[in-house]
Amino acid sequence: MFRQSPTETARLRKARRNVFLKPALPVLLLLFLAPLFGFAQQRLADPDPDLTLAEFRGLLSSEAREQPPEVVDAAFFELLAAQGRVAAARQSVDRLTGWTRAAETRLAAQSAPLLDVEMLRFGESRAEVRLEQLESGLRKAAAAANGLLGRAPDAVLIALPAENSEARNGGGTGKASDLAAQVSRLEQQLLPQANELLTKMYQGYLFGGVTLAALLWQEQQVFETELEYRALLTEAERLRHAGE
């Protein structure tokens, strides 16, 4: 019969004692990292927040699949439109906030009238209220779209337009092509011109050649042009998918 030497017996007893008195390092690491692994698995299981219409249709809940297709598509396009309105409003707020802060700095240096600062503050406040209203509409649109997907109302969801240039350009003739031409003109000509003019007018205001009232009027024109562009993008996307 095989017999252990005294040295081997002592080594085994020490090993057993260490097992009970000192938790093994791998066990500690496992206990520490288990929540992290769970978090990683949860993140991997999270649904994609960025969806095209085709992807949106493919992820509908079983209840939503029973609804008319036009109802489903309308929810997607309303989300897309709401996103565009919020984006335009945020740009307007950013412009006015920058001008207001600059005017306040100039006021502190006694190089800007108090009335100008008050007018800019008022314009900024109006723009912020407008943005809050549009963001509320965006949240409602996202909640409705999430409901069709069986997701939580406040889950992150972003509607994406067509990715390829052919789709964005209408992909055909008639009304879709006409609309694509309008989108292209706004994107390549009117919006760049409007923003360039606004920059020049702001410089003119700083040097006394342009009134603040004229500058604020031009800012409103840029905002409205941006809104028109966003609305046309949504309508072009709607026409592209019409009849699918």
C-alpha cells in the first residue's frame, strides 16, 4: 500500500488549512467581477437605439404587427420630424446663448449697452422655451414609437433616414425627385448662404454697422430655413417608402 512521507503529509495539511483560512484569489475575482459580467451581458442585450424604417418595421411587437402599416410608419416619421425640429431649435439656442454671453462680457467692459443685453437675454429665453416645447413633443413621439416596439417609453430611440445617396435623392421621378431637388437646394445653397450672412451680420453688429433688431430678425430666418429643411427631409423619406 502506498504511504505518504511525513513531508508530503505536512504539505497537504497546510494546503487544506489555507483553503479554509484564505479564500482563493480566483474566487475573490469571480465574486468581484460577476456584477460586471452581468452588466456587460445586459449592455450586449440592449436593443439598437438607431433604426431605419425597415429596421423599425422588423422589430415591431406582436400587438403592433396587427395595426395598419400606415399607423406604424406614421409613428416613425413623426419621431424623425420631431428630431429635426429639436435639432433646429438647439442650434438657435446655441447661437443666441453665445451672443448673450459675449454681450454680457462687453457690458462688463462698458462697451455694450444694457438694452442690447436685455434684448438678447429675452431672445435666448424665448428660444429656450421653444426648445423645451419641441423636446416635449420629441419625448411623446419617442414614447409612441417605443410602444410599438414593446420597449420602455423613455428608452433611447433615434429614427434614421436613408443612408445611401440614391435613396436620399428620391430614387425616381415625379414628386419624389422634385422634393429631392428642393432638399438639395436648401442643403447646398440656402442654408450655407443663410449662415454665412448671419455671421457677417453679427460681425457688423459688433462694429456698429448692423442693428441688434436686424441681427435677431436674420437669426429667426435661419431658424425657419433650418426647420423647412428638416421637414423636407422627413417628407422625402416618407415619399421614398410610400407604397412599400
